[in-house]
Amino acid sequence: MSDAVVVAEARNTPDVQLAPVDRRVFVVAAAAFALLMAFSARYGFHRDELYFLDCARHLSLSYVDQPVFAPVVARLSLELFGVSLTGLRLWPALAAAATIITGGFLAREFGGGRRAQLMGALGVATAPVLYGADHILDTTPFDLLFWSLLALVVVRIGRTGNTKLWLPAGLILGIGLTNKHSIGFFALALVVGILLSGGRKLLASRYVALGALIAVAFTVPDITWQAQHGWATVAMTRSLAQENGGLGNAVGFVISQLIMASPVLIGVWFAGLRFLWRSERPLWRALAWSYGLLFVFFAVTAGGKPYYVAAAYFFLIAAGAVALEDQLGRWEWWLALTISMLVTLPIVLPVLPARLAGWTNKINPVQVETIGWPEFVSTVAKVWDGLPPSQRKDAVIFTGNYGEAGALNELGHGLPEAVSGQNTVWWWGPGNPHATTVVAVIQAGYPKAYTMLRNDFASVKAVATISNPEHINNQEYGAVVYLCTGPVRPWGTIWPSLRHYN
């Protein structure tokens, strides 16, 4: 079947006359950007940010825990701003603004007027998950954006029948796959949803194949690296599935979905789901299918990561804003959204003094993990500086996780490059393979590393304990610094046993 016939059949459903773009969408995006930047320098770096800065100095085709996009952004930030908290967080703030604008444009593509477009943007701009994710440089801010952009193109194809748009869809998917693999599951769920919705002819276009080739081309570096490193991401994914799967995590996943977007908008996104499900446009209905399929899939396999399906709520809210446009002008909506936002802010952004942030840990652990890094580096540096020069010559610093290694490498001026057994950092090697002294930082929740060190060194002596002035009980608080001497076998031989993926 020719592309012209496919387009003609797709347009049998009456087209939507698009309203003018509501400029208030850009005002909302700018306000969210300003809010994120205003709090960008509060507290400190997150462990993932320190890891990405480390990855930026070890640029590669891919990594154990993500492809190359976020490390490349971190490298760009290093080149422009150096090791700057505000400079690093500029990029996720920009991603947040772009995601909000996309939310407004999604409502417009669904046929929404100015009010629906504004609600589409506000729905994204008031979502707790947006600020919880886009406050720090991680893969998630860009993942939320790429999902939203891909949905926008799919909605437009569904409205116009223009199959040439599968080419930019493939480009968005390809770039998204260089950031995080989860968008691949979204794309697969969309294909299944299109088939289930009777849109097979829209997939028969040659532009679908060309778009798919574009997306696959972007994965070549990642696949090449994985093949050269024992398919490390597959091993890590299995480990994460064991940690985050199971019935208990699935229940938590379901409950957490109620707060991905503002709780005030539960009725809106539910109306959007119904709007899409009842649509006669196969690609629009496929979005409803994709949400349902991914909801079940991630609940079962990754329930401990409830944000994996968060971006779906952005296109659901946009659709719901169109379905309920006549009802969204009441002042009660705006008041409820404002109150919800004010209640959420202390949980998702470092609004409070650091000493008062501990209570947010059970809801959003990101904030507490940005506290205490200067003290961490200072404690390890004192142990290192206390070693005699002759001993330091044959010593290395080993940490239990990549964030600790990143903190020492990015903030510990004068210290040697720290090594770790976690994820990609392990692949960078043991430092000096002939080291006879190891300064090891081991978290209280990582007893396996201590046991291995006890088996491989004649002396393992606790010499310091990690704390922070705010007494915030995060992952580093209470970790012990050990001085390990007298290796029973060479450090380079010990190194393979210290690898762990999680």
C-alpha cells in the first residue's frame, strides 16, 4: 500500500483545527526554569551528578548503567563552567522548561484551545516528579523530555496521517536511546498499541522503516561497548530487577502513581486516558494502550522505581485538559493546584534548611543524598594526609559506591583518583595494581566489601567515621574509613572480586 493511500485513510477521521499557540505556555515554562535555577545551588551535588562528572572525564561509547548522553552533557558543563553546581543543573532546568512547553503543545495537537494548552503546561509544571527529577543532572530529566517529544510526534501523525513524521520520531527515539533505554520500551508499547488499535496501515509506510533505522543507528555505539564489556548493562538490569521487583514493590509502584502528577489532576489525567481510549484515531488510542502496558510491565519488573512511567502522565494530562476544557476555568482548579504545589515544594526541592530535610527521605531520597559531601571529602583527606609519604606512594583510595569516588575525584583537590567496585567505575581499574595500602570507605549497608577486605588484608583498622553537621542519616552517614595493610595477594588480583552492579 502506498503512503498516499495510508494518509488518505488516516484522514477519514475528521481533522482537528488547531487553535493558536497560547503564549502563556512559555511563561509557565520560564517560571519553572527560574524556580529550578533559584534552588540549584542549595545543599550540594547528588551522588549521580558526581558520578556523571567522573564519567565525563572518562568519555566512552557507553557505560554500565546508562548510555553516553548524560556524561556528554556533564562534559559540556565542565568545559563551560568547571565543577559548578549551578552550571551542571542548568541543563536539567532547560529540559524541564522544554518538557512543559511540550505539554502545552500536546494539548494543542489534541485539539485544545488556549485554556487546554495552559492546563497542559501547568499539569507538567506542577508535577512533583518534574521537580524531583529535574533538580539534578541525571538521565531522568532528558528521559521525560524525549518521551514527551515522541508522544507529540505520534499525536501529530495520528491527527494528520503524515507518515513522513516517522522520520523525526525515529530521530527523537534514537537520541533518547543514547540517554536511557526505557524510551525503547515506550516505543515498543506504542507499536503494540497501534496494532491493537487497528493502525497497522500506519505502520506499513516506508518511513516507519527509515525512522527505525535512524533510531537503531544511534544504538550502535552502546551495543558496541556492551559487546566489549560482557553485556554489563544486562547484568546490572538483572540485579536491579531482583532489588526492585516483587509484590511489595509493585504495590508501592501503584500507590506512587497518584503523586507523579499533582494529586489535584488525577481526575484530569484519568479523563485523558478515557479520551484517548475512546478516540477513533489508532495512534491516539495507542497512547492509552502504551500507558496500560507499561504500567503493568514496570510495576512487575521495577516496582521500586515508580517514576519509570512518569512521562506518560504528561500526555494523559494534555488529553484530559482537552476533554475537560470547558470545566477548567473555575478558580477552584487554580487554587487547588497552587496549594498542591506549595505543599510539594519542600519535598522535591531544597527549600528548607538542610538540617530539616531528613523527613523528606522516605518520600524523596534525592535531597538528603546531596548533603554532607564536603565533610565526607575532608574526612577521607585527613586519613590520606596522615599517611607517611613512603606509604602514600603505594596506596589507593577505594570507595563502596560511585558517588563517593566521584566526590573525592571532583571535590578532593590534591587527592589521588579514587576507585570503586560499583558499575562503570570498576572498569576504570584498581588504580595502582601493586598497592600495599588501601584507604577504604565502606557504608554500613555494604558489609560484603568489609568481609572481602578482611579476607585479603592482614590488618583492617577503622580510623574514621563519616558524618555531617546536620546529622542527616543518608547513605554516607555512619560509613567507616578503614586503613587496610598487608595484602595477602596483590591488589590487582583482589580487584576482580570487588565488582558489583546495582
